[in-house]
Amino acid sequence: DPTEPGYGALFLGMITPEKGVENIVKVWGDIDYPLDLLGEGSMRKSLEMQAPTHVNFHGVVSHNEVFHKLKKCAFLVMPSICYEGLPLVLIEALASGRPIIASRRGAMKTVVEDGVTGLLFEPDDVEDMREKVKTMINSKELRVRLGRAARKRYLESYTPERTYEKLMQIYEDTLRSSNRNR
């Protein structure tokens, strides 16, 4: 069952200032719950020295390992303080039936529906992120409900077939519009 919740939190991305990873380490300073960080970047070494022992840095891993970690985790954390396009990891988390805790910025606030497929927090607000993380950790029922909704959202909107249908509709609408303007 892709929506059966796992254990632990997951971050996947560059370990750089704009990704908000420093804020994750601050939040986890007083949270006794495993966090795996997958990725490399300029802040990795300094954050590893500051991080509590239940925060594990794994560096760059294979695509198979990413999917394995997504299936085993309870939720994904996307703390970016920059505007993201459409991070593939969000779609992969939805496909895996994993709820997402993300900053309310860019595509993240359109992919993650607050209280439905995940929880949103104000960008660069460590206390707001901490509250959302604790809420997620403390309620298996919430993780199950959000995970099921995440998987449903993936099936409704982000499968290759749905994406193809949407793209073809855009092409058809564009062609119809350009033909009317001739």
C-alpha cells in the first residue's frame, strides 16, 4: 500500500542556503525524530557539525535509493526560501503517497494543498515549520489521511497519461485560438 505511512522525515535537494536546509537543522534541534537529508551542497559540512545525531546526511544517492527512501519515510520536508519551479521530488512524494510539509512559496503552494495533501508554512519561519513538523509527527491519522490524498492527487493530475492529456488540450486550445485570429 503506497499510502501506508513509514517512519522518519525526508529532505531531498541541494544543501544550499536558498533551499532552507539550515532551518530544518534548527527545527530538528529539539525534535527527537529521524530526518534523512539526501543531496550535496555548500552547507553540508557545517550543517552536519550542527545537526543532532538523529539527522543523517546521505549525500547524492541513486534514483532507486530516492524511491526507496520515499517509500520508507513518513513525510517529505521542502523548506525552500527561494521560488521553485516544479520540483520533481514533490511529484515523486505524491506518487509515493507521502504528505509534504513545504514553504508557502512558488509551485510548492500550488502542488501542496494545505491540510489536504500536506502542510504549508511561511517561508523562512522556523517556528511555523516546527509547529507543522510536530503536528505531522504527532498524528499517524493525519499522515495517513494526507498521504492518501497525496496519492489521489498524483493519480488525478500528475501521471504521465494525465500530463499528456493536459498538454494535448493546451495545444488544441492554442491552435483553435490562433485559427480564430486569422
